[in-house]
Amino acid sequence: MPARTQISWHWLAFLIAFILLVALGWQGKQTQEQVLATNLSVSHSLEIITATQSMLSSLQDIETGSRGFVLTGDPDYLDSYELGLRQIEAHRRKLQGLLEQRTFPDQRWFEQLDRNIAERLLIAAGNIQTRRTAGLQAAAERLHQAGGKLIMDRLRALLDAVERQERKQLAAANQAVTETIAHSRRLALIGSLLVAALSLAAFWAIRRNLQIRQALATKAQAGEARLGALLQAVPDYLYAIDGQRRITALSQGNAVQAPAAQTIEPLLLGLLPHSDNSLQLRQTTWCELDQQRIFEVRLVPTGLGDHLAIARDVSELQRNRDTLEDQKVFLRRVVDTDENLIFVRDELGRFLLCNSAFAALLDTRPEAIEGRRAEEIIEAKLLLPLLQGEAELLCGSGELRITEVGLTDTHGQERWLQVVKRPMTMSNGACYVVTVAVDMSLRRRMEQMKTEFISTVSHELRTPLTAIRGALGMLVGGVAGEIDAGARPLLDIAHKNSERLVRLINDILDIEKLEAGRLPFHFARCEVLTLVEQALVDLKPYGDEYGVGLVLVTPNGAHLGEANLDPDRFAQVMANLLSNAIKHSPAGGVVSVDVRRHGDSLEIGVQDQGQGIPEDFRARIFERFAQADSSDARKRGGTGLGLAITRSLVQQMHGRIGFDSQQGQGTRFWLRLPVASTPSASPATVAQALPQAGKNGPVERILVLEPDAAAAEQLATALQQHGYGTLIADTAAQAREMLAEFSIQALTLSPALSDEDSIAFLQNLRSQNAYRHLPVLIVSLQPQRRDNDDGALRGGAVGVIDWLHKPVDPSRVMEVVQACLRTNGARPRILHVEDDEDLRVLLARLVEPLAIDLHGASTLTEARHLIDERHFDLAIIDLMLPDGDGSELFDQLAQSTPPPPVIIFSALDSPVHDSRLALRQLVKSRHDGDELAALIQQLLQTWPPSQTQISEEVNA
């Protein structure tokens, strides 16, 4: 190839020289055209100059003729005047026609010219007329005063400006022509020199090519010799077949290993094409029987009437192919044996490999999928959830893990898979994505069964446990009369073990909810020291039972700061740690609690005076059901779940927990929580203007907790029209701030809060003494979200005194019922809806000393009949009934006048979304704005009296 390039160099030189000559000719033509264009421009400019001078000459003729007539009175002077008048218009049109393509002068110039010409003509005509009518003296005076000379000066200035502009363009055109000609001359000189140089180079190249041809001939002879040596050195066996179909072996050097020509001759002759001029390659595989060797034979025509055959020994290659095929079969057997779904796709989305488990999704075999893209496979849309995220992995690193992917196979069965995708780069640079999907369907079904089992255990154990616990509590409390000394210890044992069973069930349910991520947390900025002090107050009776004192140790004068935590869960943590320390301290001992600050964290320590933690148990202390000594645990009580729950709760609150223990010197458990950062400026409180107190007393203030801003505004307006003051909060956190800042007499609670579970918010509110008896109304408002909504407020409301989880503490029930008793002397009527007969009997015995009419119902049907027959002052309802959900009664109760408040019993530990669904079912009636406000007013006016004095209701 290099030699051929050198030989053709002279043609390239001649071609370039020819192109240069053509370019020079074209440049000459361009120069000529430019000169002609410049000449035309010069001619045009000269015409414009001539036209301006002709116009000025006509104006001067008019001036001269008019002045001569004024001075002499001779009419002959008027000939030049009249000639000028006749010519001036023609010159003016000609000048305008010549200046049409010019940017100067513009239209304003022509307007000035016409105006000055008109004035000059009027002056001249007026002078002539004055001379004819008034004589020389008057005409001379008018000639002197008319200003004709000034106007002529203006006209000369206007025409001179055009002339100067044209003369300037003439000079520029002449200069351009001169430069163009000079440039053309330079190009012609350079081009001529280049043509001459290229011609010389072409002649030199021709001479050089002749020399190269001679050298190539010499090299060809040497190459022929080397080719002969190469034919002997190559490992392939070469054969030549001439036009007479005679076969000659060309590889003489390795003739011993080569198949004999007569042996391979039948094969080669069979490969010969039917047409001698065919250039098609013939190829086949041939096995030599004598030595059991396999050859790959190729036959190709040379184009000169003969053929060349190449026989290559591929015995080793064939063995490798067989091994590779065995490995493919082995790989197929392995992946098909795996029950996980396995497939590999390339950059084009083609399935390169898949196992039988994957193909079974589409009820087909792997062969029907491999080598095809997803869109080419029937029912491939079922596979789309498994194909997501591969584009990011191609030719990249890392991996993609998808915890759970749901799909449906061709049989309609729902499958849940855990997917792992990893890129795989081959030696040739190709990038594939390997996907392994583990079928989690069985595990998911097991988890669902586990959830259902926990739910069932929660209801089926808590319901009878409530009856057992309540009955034992009543017996121990002396409700059934005095108990003899022999039976009391047995009752105390039963009562204590029922309490222990309650704690065990609660701990088991808490640990399961923590593992499933279903335990709700409601974070708030809290003063940790205050919470610790409250925990010590709550656990003091428990310490007194064991004869153990509780002491709080804090640094003097130090501000410890606040932390973001859930106060209820923190109280549970402290209760677990303190009860654990009390149980392991000797009677007369002291459990000390210290609170200190370390940088950005707060540390709370609980130190006992026990024997310490054994060395071999320390690694397992936070495990579930872990106890150092089972016999000792029986004596002290406990389930072994407390510390496991505590660690999970602390971790959920972004903290750490640990312990320091020395054998014989006690154990100190510590937990560290991050200090809350300095709060930013709080957002403005969304509040409605509060009416001033009237003559009948102060106006009651209602806090509206509703995330839908538009619906909250409408409800607040409706309540204000009934005489209430209102505040609006859209989150639970903001509602807590308003409860702390303002004096609130009632609260409306939305079933669907944005930042917290409504049930948890209600229970947290009732756990605080300040809000134990605060009227709380669950108000469900219809959101205005559809285009055809009329914008009117609609909703329903029900008053909820408390939401109690089973097993219910009888003292808590009595406290709530007693708070609901009327003080006006009327006998209250209570509806108790509960499917467990023992619980109904227990509650009846519990309230027997009170002046109450208690009506029980075991089903929804019975409860509906009772509500239709009479009015109730209070309803105690279990949500889980044999024939439906207890919340279905609230719509019917809301239609009573006045509507009674309710106490809800629930044995279910539902996830947050299930709680919200249950709350939405509480209020099914849909009142308009005024009816809803009136219903809320009725609920507040008839709210049961409590230990907390509330202000008198405002009449609408």
C-alpha cells in the first residue's frame, strides 16, 4: 500500500495544479465583475452629482430671472425664470429616482428640499407680482425682506450634502477597485508559482515511482521465496487443485503429519464448485479414521481456474467445544435445579439465560425466552416489575437490591419476590445484568398468618383476661364482702399473676410490632429531666413493694437541655430500667438515677445495688427472653423481654443503650439521646379571631385539629356563628403547642392526621391529667376535592371520652364512668355493647354500687334495638362484635337528642393505617355546616361533668 501511494503522487500534483488554474481563472472573473460593478456605481454617482447641479442651475435661473425683472422691468428676463420653472420639477423627479437605492438622503431630506423649493418659488413669484403692480421701489423692498437669499443658501446646503456624499462614495469605489486589482495580481503571482512548483513535483514523483517499481520487482522475487518458506512453516496443511482436478500437497515440511493427498482427495473433489469461476468459499469438517483426528477443511478458488484447500487440525478445539457444551448442560442443570428465579439480560434487553423457575412464571420453557427481548415474548408484561433498574447497572458497578416486588404469574397467582441485580462485564467489553429473585411468597404468607395470629391472640386472650383481672380485682377490693385469711393469699397470688400475664402479652405484642415497624412513635421536644422525675414518681409504689428507694442525682445549676423523643415510649424505657433495677436490688437498697450532659448528647443512668451481671450472660442480655437465672426470674417475675424492648425503643428514638457492671457491685444501665438543636422560629399560629366575652360569661374556645385547611376554615366559621371562639391546627404537634399556650375548653379531632395516628394522639391526651376530662369530638369532614363539589361543609361528629385497649383496668373504667355521672339527680342510663358475657357481668358488678341503669347488648342487632327504644347518657362499645364492627353504631347514636358520648374498647393492636380506617368509620353521617355545628354544640352542652370545672356552654 505505501508504494502505491507514492506511484500515484504525480496525479495528485497535476490535479492540484489544475484546480489552482481553475481558481485563478475564477478569481480573474470575480475581479472583472467587481470592476464592472464599481464602474456602474461610479456612473450612478456621477449622474446624481449632475442631477444635483442641474437642479441648482435651474434654481439659479429662477433667481436670476426674477431679480432681473424686478430691477429692470424688462420681460425678457422672465424667459430664464420660466425655463427654470419648467426644468425644476423634472430635475427633482430624476434626482429622487437616482437616490431610491441610497440610504442618504432619506425622506426627510426630500421633504426639506421640497419645502425650501416651494418657499423660494413663492418668493420669486411674489417679487415679480409686486414689481408689476407696485413698482420698483416696493418690489426692491420686498426683495430685500422676503429672505430669498437665506432659502437659496439652504437649498445649496442640501444639494451640496448629496454631492459631497456621492463624491465620497466615488473615492471609496475607486479605492476598492484599486485594492481589488492589486489583490488579484498577488493571487495570480502566487497561483502561478504554486502551479510551477506542483508541476516540478509531479515530474519528480514520476521519476521516483519508476525507481519504486524497480525496487518492488526485486522485493517480489524475495517475497516469493519467503512465501515458499511460509507455506512450509504454517501448521495448516495446504493443497492445490489445478484445472485438471489434480491435487498437490504444498506443505512439504510437515508432510508426515498431513493427511495423504489420496486420502483427502475424495473430500476435496466433492467440495469443488460446479462453476469454475465461482468465488464461493466451501467449508466442511472431516474426520480421519486412521488416527481419529478431526480437520476443518476449506476450499476457495484463486480466480485463475485452480483452487486452494486448507486443512486445519481442530481435534483439540473440538474437544474444547465438547467440554464447553458439557459446561452449558451443567449450568443449565444447576440453574434449573435452583428454585429461585434466575435470568441474565444483555445491553439490548435480550434474555441470554433463564432457569425453569423463571420460565414457569409465563408457563413456558427457558428455550422460548432465551435469545428474545421482553416485547417479543407473550405475556411479557407480567415480567416488567422484575426488569426495572437495569439501565443504571449496565456497564456500571455496585448492585441493586429490591426488598419486595409483587407480580402475578400466568395462573393468576400473586407472587412476592426479593430481587438482587448485579452487572457483569465480559472480557470482550460486553455488559450483562444478572438477576436473582428469591420467592418470598411463602414467607409473606407466613408473616400474614403471624399477624393474624397475633391479632387473634390479642383479642381472644385480652378479652377473657379483662374479665379475670377485673373479677380478681373486685374480690381483692372487697366488693363481694370480707375474705377469710386463708383465701386472701390465694386471691393475691391469682391477682398478681393476672397482672403478670397482662405485662407478658403486652411485651410480646410490643416486641412483634417493633420488629414489624408497626409501633407508632410521636416525637416532640421534651425536657428530659422532667420526664425522668415523672418516671420516678410513677415507679415509687413499685419500689415500696420491694423496699427499695429511688434517688435522682443531677448536676447543680446545670441546664441539661431538651431531646426529640416520644414521651410515652421514653416513660416505657424508664419503667423497664427502673423496675429491673428495683427487682435486682436488696431490700433496703437504693436505686440511683443520674442525668448528665456529654457534648451533644444526654446520658441517663440507672444504678442498682444487685450482684451484677454474670460474665457469660452479658453478650445475651438484650436478647429476647434472655434471663441470667430462670429460677431467680421466677422469684422476681419478668418475661425476659423488657431489655429487648428497651433497646429497640431507644434505637427508634435515635439513641444508644449499654451497661457497666462489676460482679458483686451492681449494674449501671445507661442510655444516650441526642440533644435537640436550637429550634428555629416557629411558624405563625393559624388562629381565628376570638369573640370577646359576653355578658353571660367568657366565650368557650374550641381547638379544631384538621389537616384540610379549607374544611377547617369552614368548620371554624360555623362554630363562630354559634358563639364559640376557635383556633385551627393542621398537625398534632401544632395542636400540642396550642394546648400548652391557650386555655382550650374543647377539641375537634380529625380521623386522618398527617403527622400522627389519631388514636395515639387521643390516648396520649387522656394520659395527661390536665386533659383527662377535656371534651374531645371526632369530627370527620368531607374534603372538597372534586370539580363538581358545591363547596358546602359536610361532616359528622361523635364525642369520645376515652379509647381503652383490653385488658382494661377496672379502676380506669370506674374513673371514667364516675366522671360521666350527672349531678342533677337524674338516674344515668348506660349502654354496654360487648360480646363477652363475662365482661358484661363484670362491668355490671363493678357499677352495681352506683345509681346507674346499665343495659347490655352482645351484638349490633341488640344494640340497635336498645338505641331505638330509649335514650342513653353514655355508650361503652367494643369494636369487635360477632355481626360487625362496633363503630357502625355511632351514626345511630349521633341521631339521638342529645347524642351520648362513647367509651371505646379495643383488643386490636392495629397498624396506623388500620387505626385511621377505623376512625373514619366512627362518623358516617353527613350533616351540612349548620347541622354539624349544632351537633357539636349539643355534644358539648351534654358532655358529662368531670372533676375539672369547665365553663358554662354558650347558647347559639
